[in-house]
Amino acid sequence: MSINFLQPEYEVVRNMDRCITCRVCERQCANEVHHYNADLDRMVSDDSKCVDCQRCVTLCPTNALKIVKTNNCFKENANWHTSDITDIYRQATTGGVLLGSMGTPKEYPVYWDKLLINASQVTNPSIDPLREPMETRTFLGKKDATIHYDKDGNIITKTTPQLELSTPIMFSAMSYGSISYNAHKSLAMAATKLGIYYNTGEGGLHEDFYVYGPNTIVQVASGRFGVHSDYLEAGAAIEIKMGQGAKPGIGGHLPGAKITEAVSKTRMIPQGTDAISPAPHHDIYSIEDLRQLVYMLKESTNYKKPVIVKIAAVHNVGAIASGIARCGADIIAIDGFRGGTGAAPARIRDNVGIPIELALASVDRRLREEGIRNQVSLVVGGSIRSSADVIKAIALGADACYIATSALIALGCHLCRTCHLGKCNWGIATQVPELVKRLNPAIGSEHLVNLVTAWTHEIKEMMGGMGINSIEALRGNRLMLRGVGLTEKELEILGVKHAGE
Amino acid sequence: MNKYLIIGASIAAASAIEAIRKNDKEGSITVIGKEPYAPYCRPLISYALLGKTTFEKMPYRDASFYKKMKAKLILGKEATSIDKAKKQVILDDGTRLPYDKLLVSTGSRPFVPPMEGLDKVEKKFSFMTIDDAKSLEKELDPEAKVLVVGAGLIGLKCCEGILAKVKSIDVVDLAPRILPSILDDKAAARVQDYLEGKGIRFFLKDSVASFTKKTATLKSGTKLTFDLLVLAVGVRPNTALVADIGGTVNRGIVTDDCCKTSIEDIYAAGDCTTSHDITSDSDKILALFPNANMQGEVAGNQMSGGTLRYDHAIAANAIGFFGLHIITAGSYIGDQLDLSTKDGYKVLFTKDDHLVGMILIGDTVLRAGIYTNLIRKQIPLSSLDFEQIAQQPRLMAFAKKDRVSMLGEKR
Amino acid sequence: MKRVYVEEDWCLACHLCEYWCAFSNSGKDNMVAALKNKTIKPMIQVEEGDKINFAVSCRHCEDPICVKSCISGALSIEDGVIKIDKSKCVDCYTCIMACPYGVLMPNEDEGIMQKCELCTPRGTAPYCAAHCPNQAIIYEER
């Protein structure tokens, strides 16, 4: 070992007046930051190991702890930020690609925060959701453009398969392997209770979770991990993952350490080997190839399940979505570049892709212009942080939203962005049994149910304020939005008027 | 309306009253007690002398209990005989009390073997009752030398109770070790060491040949002078009432697992009875507080039409001297496993996949009930991690399903 | 009757239950004041294993053998809760001999036994259950 240029990013601040040396911090830190020092008869910390996950802070019974960002500073430099410098130190030491987790921490514009929602005044009165019915139920799937009658003149109500959602929110793909058994179970239990769906991600479906099948979307990704006929049959819908917002253009890499016996069985790969999802599907090089996969999956499940194609939000997303709509997909999921991940090269996470708001607006417009908007439903994800983001997404043309980071936060995630290290102190992004058990699905699922229930209440209130009593009537209703502080171009892409107009 | 009569204001009486009242709210309950006290626990008398409790705090249940239970206490009277034909009990004052169901819980009395010159000793005491303790307490004096005859539970608890208040204590016992009924030689030696460290002198394998007023000459020839003499040689169960009318007695009154004697409508409980010890599969006098309590409960339940059984009797004893705690249980038979350390003595006895006995002294007594339970419930040792539990009594050693049942189910 | 139940699958051996128990029974209204620089004597104790951990405290048995064994009458059942009258306890250890769960513990400082009496401070669940971060200790009717 030679000289180490890296200094601790965080400092553990312990209020010694409050610390009762109960050692809960020591027992609960998988990063081994805290230690009891018998000579000093007090707790000591190794700041260099702290990832600021806040587990110790949360569990300390006397509130004796806080974690602060170090105020040790490099000489100020408008070009060379501390993070740029330390990244270089890190790479100079390791020679490797920098890895990161969760969504990008960089300051890119968040268009949700520049959009404001309308409310009725005087005419077209607002609706009180506590007194009047408010419909948040949504169906995802192809909608016929025309009404068909049978030979007796009765309307044919049979449609292509649809997903019925009690509220326009779903838990998006997080694979078993990247997240823990208990995190998966929490999502599955909550989706079932809520009448929505969770998504297996690309890691297959643990045999224990087949019971949640009616509320499960099973994913088929480039690695085809855990894909077999029972798996395809188990879910309510099948999602083909072409791309992910956090790492457009590349595949995935689940390190061998996370491939435990149960993960290996579920993924159908040897234990301890790295699970590498190729960047492309090696059988898809054109829209026609994608169409083949879509129909192969439909064929193998007797056309009973809608097929979703998920793509990352990238520059030419409108045209890509048009192609997907024409290749037989029932639902298109678009993942914005602020979306989360269990592990991604930091440069890609922080620099590739486009914001979901712009991608959504342009896809919705493109499909309408082409007259095929009814052929697919649109689901968007990638940092949907609140019910207001959901409302705005729907007003920009989405049928429903995917949430993942929000769901993990509800489970206890503190966004320390070290999922890739596998030692998640909250029992979420880890396969270490002692850590996994920290997430009791009874608690986890209750938190998720509470979160989505609360958002749904808020959605109803905002809809009521707009005088809208059905989420269907909000979809693509851009008149309900106004932009603030946006350029003409941004407003044009979003299809939204500026506030005051 | 049933008439329940209980001879002996004992712990068994108190628990029998409680059990009767669970089944029968109406019947009359009468308790006859020789001593002028409501049921109290006799082992407490040494703690009263030690200052850990007071005579006032000794009643097992406060006065309101008997009122609430509508039980009548006739204290200071002794039952002299039972008229089984008429179903009456005759008291020393000639009163005849009728019964439908009778419980005999007459306990035991001190046994004093004939010893030459004992009548010459003025200050001699038994150590069984509150009155014994009160009269001994009056004579305690920092200058007094005490001779205790008997190194059993009663004699040594008496030593603990009075040591700080007297000049010295000598203990004589015929047995080769102290606490012969609960300890083996090795364990007894360890406790004896400890007690000697506190200043008590032991004269074992010896007995008093003769007394004068203030001296005792032992068989070995040793002469001991004393001011106070405590006689704690042993006890004998009070079985006469039942024996006199033809009830089966084999050292103690013989009862079945309903606590019934051989005579119709007569039950017996406590130190006057024999119980079936499941660890040795033999009938024994198990003169121990918890057993009396449980027998009283079963007797009361059976007398009032219940179906409880007393079928898990074991010897189990907790006793301490000057902070050194001893817990023993079961029989010392089968294979011995010695797990003693410098801080504590621990010997476990196993037989046929069961824990059948234990002797724990010192720090090893903590959580001992986990072992007692293995003995009492005859839990197969193959159903748990015996190696682990032998080292340390923990629930962790049980199989998961047993742990879940113990900690997650209604008890 | 509501009792404390343990779900070993969720116990993290964080030992918070022990500290909250000690605090609850300290009579003080501030945990730091109650526990700083003290060796705690909780009435609930965590058994730690290789992979399994769980907290053990009085089960409040319906037919408690400790109460039947107590020679001083210090242990009694009040509305289903097994209580200890510390003024009557003589520290004879008979309850330690009897309890199948090993939950009665001597408190050397006081020279008497101590046990869980299902504290319900401020009308909450017992603190061990109320403050278990992972619902490994549950206070409910079963």
C-alpha cells in the first residue's frame, strides 16, 4: 500500500453527554464504523468507513449520533470540484471504472419542479374527494380505436389483455439478487394488498413469490435469467427490458458475491458466478427482431398477458416508442435518466440519457401524431418522488407511473448510494442473511401500502381541485399544467403553456 | 352444599382453598391449625432471623384472602382423630367437625433421637415454627456459643439466620457430609468449605454421646461447650390421624395422583405424604414447598370435582447460605457430567436420553429452571442441542419449533 | 390478555429491548439520566446464537410454576400479570429453580429477584415491544 489521497467524506459526531455506550451503533453497522474502546470506556468511530446510511443515527436510543459531511476542503476551484478530484484519486489508485448506485446525484433540471398544477375557481367547480367518488382505477393495455359489434348488434366488450390498477402507480423492476428476499417480499405483499403490480426485474421469480403472481410483472431481459415457461405464466404481464434509465446502452452486472444459493436457483446460474446481462439482447437488432420476441412471449402464454417493452429515455425516444408500438407491445415503459440502479458505472449514470419529463412529452405527442397512441399504454419512471410528480406525469400523457426509489425509501433506504457494496444496513440491497433480516416484510409492506395509499389520497385531492373526478380525464391533459422558468423550447417539447398564459 | 375440612393450616391448605373455590363457590371451607397463625411458609423463619423478612410478612396470603375465599380458620386447635364412619374430625377440645371432603395436610414434626442428658440442657430449640424461631431469637446474644445438631437444610438455614448475632456456631452431624439429602460428597465439600470460611465449625460422622447443661460430649470424644442448643436432626411426617383409622402409610401418607388417600373422601397433601418421584420412579417423601403447594392445588381441585393430576413430582430445591446459592433437582443417578468451573459447581445426571438430576452451586444456578423443566417434563435430550444446553441453560438449545412454541405461543 | 411474544426470525440482537426495559423500570423520565455510566439490569435478555437471536422475558404463564414455588408469597398473579412484591422476596432463588424460561433474575444491587411486570409506560405497549425496531417483540393478544 502506498499513500492514500482519499479522506473520509463523512464524520460521525457523537454527543458524549448522551451516549450511554449501549453499542447498538456498533452492532448495527455492517461497515464497522463504530467500536467500543475498553481503554477509553467509550465508543469510537472510524469515519473512513462511513457511507452515511444513517442506520446508527436512526437506531441510537438517545439521539447521540449524527453524521455530517466533512468540512475538510480542498482549495476552492470552480472547475475542479472536490468530487472530480477524489474521483481521479480513486481511479489513479484502482485503475477501474467508478461504480455508483441509485439515481444520479448531479444537479440536472427536474422538470416536475418547474410545472405547476391547475385548480378550479368559480366555474367548473372543484370536487371534494371526501364527499364524491373519485376514480383512480386505470387499465393498461391496447385500447380499440373503434367499437365492434357482434352479428346480433351487441357491443363486443372483450379486449386484448389489460392490467387493472387501483391507482396509477406500480413498483418498477428491481431484481431479486440486487435487492433482498425480504425487500422483494415486501413489494409483492404490498402490490397484492394495494391492487397494483410489482416487477421482478431481470432476476427471475423466487419460488416463494409465485403466490403473488396475479400482482407480478415478470421481466425478460438480455441475460434471460430465471426465464422459463412457469415463470412467464406466473405473472400478470411480461416486460421485455431493452434499457434502464440509470444506465442506458449497457447491461447489468450482479457480482458473484450476491449470487447466493437461493439467488442462483432463481436465476438459473451457478452459485457465486457473476450475473452479467449483455448490453443488447443478442437476438434483437431491429424493431422486427423485437416484434419476434414480443410475439414469442405472447404465443407462449396464449395471448393472455400484456407485453411491456421497457426502454431508457434517450435522444430519439419518440421514434423508438413508435417502433415499439408498431411491433405489438401493449405497454411501453420509459425510464428516465434520474432513475435508480443497484450498480452502474458512475459516468454513465451521471451523463447518459435524458430527463423523463421531456421523453414522456415527446413520446406521447409522437404517438398521437401518428394516430397510434391508443395502441399502447405509457408507463414512466425514473425518480417519481411524490404524488404531484404522478399527477404531472399523467397530465403529460402517462397512463401510470413506475416507482422504485420512492418505494425503497419507504422501506428504509437512506440513499447512501452504496448498494453495489452489498452491505446495505437496511436489509434492502444485500444478500447477507444477518442484514436481510433487518427488513421485516410485515413492516416493509405496511410502509409501502401506506405510501401508495397516501399518494392516492393526494392524487384524488389534486384531481378534485382541478374539477376532475377520473384519472382518465387527466391523461394528457396538458392544460392542467403550466411551466415556470422554462425556455420556449422546453415548453414546446413539454407541450405546456407558461404560467400566466 | 359440600363441607370441606382441612387439617393443618399449611401451604397446601392455602392452595387447596384456592383450587376449591375455582370449582365450588358455595361449599363451606374450614381449616384447623395447631399453631395460632394463618398458613405461612416455614422455611421463611430463618430469613426472619436474618432480617430479610419479618414475622408479620410471613403469612402466605393476607387476611383478606381467607375472607374473600369464605374460608374459616380455626387456629390454635389440634385435630386428634378422624371418625371416618360419621365423617367427622374430633378436635382436642372435643368439638366434632363434619366433613364431606377432608384434606389432611398435617406436615411434619422435628425428630429428636434419644440423647443422654438432653433433659439437662436448658436452652434448647427446635427450628420448625414461628414460635421456635421467636423463642430462639430471644436468646440470641453476641456472646452466645451455639451448637446445632444436624447439618441438613433446617440446621444450616438456622446457622445462616443467627450467625451474625452469636459468637460461634458448631454443627454436629452423623452423616459424612453436610446437606446429605441434597448434595453428594463433592458438592457438600465445596459448600462446607464456604461455610467454614464464614466461621462455622463442622463435626461430621459424629454425634452427641451425652449432654450436660452447657457441654456436649461427642462419640469421638470431642467436648463442645455451648450456650444454646438447636436440634435439627430431622423431621417425621405427621401420619397418625390417617394411620389410626387404617389409611395406608409408608413413612408418609400414601396418596394417588389425585392426592387421595386409601380412605374414601380423605385427601392428603404436603410434607405428611409420599409422592411418586418421576426421576427415580419411586415413592418418596418430597417435603418441599412447591410440591406441597401443587399437591394442595390438586387435592382441592379433586375434592371439588376437578380432574387435575399430581403426576410430575420431582425433588427440586433452591437454598442459599450467605450469598452462595445451591439449586438441586431430581435424582443423582445415571451418567454424571461434571461441568464445574472455578466460579460454580455444576453436575448434571442423565439417563436414557433424559436429564434426571442436577446439582448447581454458585454462578451456575442462573436460569436453572431451564434444566428443572427438562427434568420435570422428561424432555428427550435428543430433541435439543444438549451439548450447548449443558454448557449454559439457554432456550437457544431447543429445536426451532420448540422455541417458537415457547416464545410465540400463549402459555 | 395481551402478552409479549417473540418472533425470532426478526430479532437483530441489537439489544435495544434491554436498554428500553432498563429505562422503563428506572423510574426516570430520561434515558440518558437513567442509564449513563450504569450497568443495566434488564428484565428482558437477548440470547445470541450463530444466526438466530431472540429476546426472552417473562411469558406470564397462565399456570405459573414460579408463583406456585415462591416460598414467600412475593410472586402473585394480578389480572394475568405475574408481579413481584419486592418487600416480601427473600432472594431464596426458588423461582430461578422453577422457571422453565429462565427469566427470573437476581438483582444483586437490591438483593432480591426482579422480573418483567409488563410495564406499560404512558399507556403504550411495554417498552421492549414498543421500541423493537423490527417487530421481533410483539405485544398482543394471542
